[in-house]
Amino acid sequence: MFCLGVAALGLAAALGRHGALAAEAPPPVAALLSREIRPYVLAVDALEAALHRPVSRLYLEDGPAAVSATLEDFLRRGAVFAAVGLDALETLSRLDPPPPMVALMVITPPRPPRPGAPTPSAVVLGIPLEEQLRRIGALFPRVRSVAMPVPFAPSEGPSGAPADASPLIGPAVRRFVVAHPADWDRFFAVDAAEADAVLFVPHPMLASTALIRHGVAQCLLRKKIPIGYNAAFHEAGAAMSFLVDAAGVGREGARLVEALGHGQTGLVVTAPYRVRLKEKTLRHLGLSVPQGLEGDVEVQP
């Protein structure tokens, strides 16, 4: 009896330790991807590697029925979600209640899904304008004015008004509304006529590679420095491109997922990026590769 009692106590203690360990185990992590494209997949791969635990993947492209059933299962298990892309963020935000989540590959910080709900944390793709101007000014000191096409009227004033960025940071910048395809010709011929460079920023119409090529070509025709925000601009001939590090987005996302476990929500970090210069375009514009480049600046032919 004594031996059985000791054994029972030992088993109870072991079960207690197991229960404590189970209670401390982190919640499962599920990534909902808006699309199965390379940057999104790279970000989730890096997220999983940085977390050192599996990340389940769901794809909106699989259809509402398949996604809904899987989402319900993860919600029952108390999962933490990574919303990759705006469509995934909006899908998770419509759930009642919205689950704890981190948004990846979104341009601007998300808002609370509904009143009283926690604001999702996010790794945003939008590099602060002041930072972009500083980088442009450092690489091209002779650039004094920049034209920027935007999809809607800026909050700082009417189309063409100077943006709210200190001239000490870099060149002056003016935003011009390009709301319809026909507006592009006016932008290049009139709005950007006095500018030294054109800074392209995320714009719904610039999802078209044909339009990206057209925009870069118009800049080069008018001897203006084209500056883009992804690899498509570099391939089209942009002199300078801000390229987001997709794997870096995933690593930053892992830090935000871990922070959720400590009750920290609404955290926002800017996506890591590098700057790429195109030497052929610089020569076409009569420019040379700048000297003393920062460590995250690379030059390609």
C-alpha cells in the first residue's frame, strides 16, 4: 500500500508538472495570406523560423468555405494570427470577436477592428516620407524638388501643395493627385515639369507593371530621376528603388507576435528595406554612382 501510495503521489506530481508546462506553452500561430506570392511566403517563412515553432498557413485564394472552417478551428484553440496583406487583415477584422493578430505587408498602420477591440500590431511597408527624402538628398545632393503622384488629395492641402516635410531633411516635395489613368499624362507633362525627380509611392494603379514601365520611361524622357518602391521599378529602369526586405518583415513580425503574449498590442514598426541604384539609368541621366554609400545601398548595372 505504501509503495502504491508513493507511486500515486509521484504520478500526481508528474502530471502536475506536465499540466504546468502545458499551461505555459505558447498559443498556436496561424498565418492568413491574402495571396500566395513570393514576398508573402518569404515573410511567413522568416516568421516561422524566428518563432522557432510551426506556423500554420491559410490562403484566401482557397475560397471562403475552406478558410472559414479552418479559421473556426484555430479560434477555438486560442490561436494568434498573422494577417499577411490587406485582404487578410480585413477578413480577420470582421470576425466577432477579432482574434489577437499582427498585420504584415500592409502599407499603413491598422485601426481597431471595432470600438473597444485591441488595435492589431503591424509591420508597415510605408517608409516615412522624411526618411525617403533624407536618403534621396544624401544620394543626389543636386535634387532640390520632387514630384509625387498620389491617388487622392493630401490632407496637408490641395494637390500640388508642398508636403509637410522639413527642407532640412532633403529636397522639397509636392504631391499631385493622379486619380484616373488619363491623369498620368498631365502629371508628367505639367505637374512634374519643374521637378528634378519623381518619387513613386504605393498607388492602386501602379499594380500594373505596364504602367510602371510607362512612368519610368516618361521620367527618363524628361531627364527626371525616377524613384520607385519595389523590384518592378528597378527592373523598369528606376534610378533608385526602395526595396522591402520580405524576410525582415517576417522577423519583425515574430517580435510582435511574442509581444502579444505579454499583452502588448497596437505596436507598429517600419519594414526593413534596402536601397538599390541602377547604374545604367544614372549614366543615361548624366549622373555617376555616389561615393561613400551607406551599408544598405547596393548598385546594379
